Amino acid sequence: MAVIIAALMSDLDSIFNSASTLFTIDIWKRMRKKCSVREQMIVGRYMHSITLGLFCSRLGAIQLLSMSNSALGIELNIGSGES
């Protein structure tokens, strides 16, 4: 189980790093032509945090929706079983 979780964490970290690098190089560097390497690193770190935050909030919303759908399904099953 630990191996699966470690692999998942590695994959997610790679995705977050790629997203922050894409934003920093493709968007930020074009908007600010004379940005320093230090500025690029700071922007990349902020984007990494923002991407992680978006992922966690989306994951929470998905779990909330699945819980509400399963609760609705239970109510429908109980209601159909009684009639």
C-alpha cells in the first residue's frame, strides 16, 4: 500500500511541477520579457502552491458530490423498497 501511495505522490508532484513550469516559461516570461531567474523561481513556487490548492479544493468538491449522490441513492432505494 505504501508503494502505491508513494507512486501517486510522485505522479502528482510531477504534474504540479509541470504546470508551474509551463505557466512560468510560456506565460509569465512572455508577459515580463526582462524577468530575472529569481522572479521566475518565485512565480513558479507560487504557481505550484496555487495548483496544489486547486487540486485539493476540486478533490473536496468531488468527494462532497459523491457523498450527496450516494445519500440520495440510499433514500431512493429505501423509498422504492417500501412501496
